[in-house]
Amino acid sequence: MYNRHHKISKLHIKKGDTVQVLSGNYQKKQGTVLKVFPKTYRAIVEGVHIVSKHRKPTAKNPQGSIEKVEAPIHISNLMLIDSVTGKPTRVGRKLNEEGKLQRYSKKTGEFINNG
């Protein structure tokens, strides 16, 4: 899975991006990226890949519980939603006017806001 000698490449998805799931049980579902794990190439997407997490009884919660939580999904199964067209697009990188490397939509050719 993760090898400490393995070089981690830059990802096409960042926290806060709106993405669509390409394959699996949640195919064609859209959501916002809550967290990204670059070392394992996974991301947590809001409302996608919901699993039941069993919580042990504690002093605060003596009953214990079963919670529904989003689990990480592999980044290869996610595609960024273009803010202009609202459809999935591939992501590339090129230099902007200031000479800084920035993500851009391959469908429309426009730069993607990083904030």
C-alpha cells in the first residue's frame, strides 16, 4: 500500500473541491472533499461511502453507539466538477500570468480557483 521510499505525486483534488465519483456503489454521486490523504491516495467526500462505525461505551457515552461516518475513497475514482459547466473535467497544470503553476480545467481551459 504505502512505501516510505515511494515518491508522492501531486494530486488533482484538494480539500474543498466538488467532485463526482466515477465507479463503485456511489457512482455519479457528487460531494465536497472534506479531507485528503496524499500518502495513501485517498480522500473523504461528503455524503459518499458511508459506513457504520461501532463506538465502545465510555464515561461520556455509557450506552455506546453505532455512527454513520464517511470513509476514504481512492482518488482515482474521483473527478473534479468544473465550476463553469458543472460537469466532470480532467485537471492539468500550467503556468499562470505570474509564472506560478496552477491547476486548470482541460474541458474549458480555465484556471481552477484554489480557495
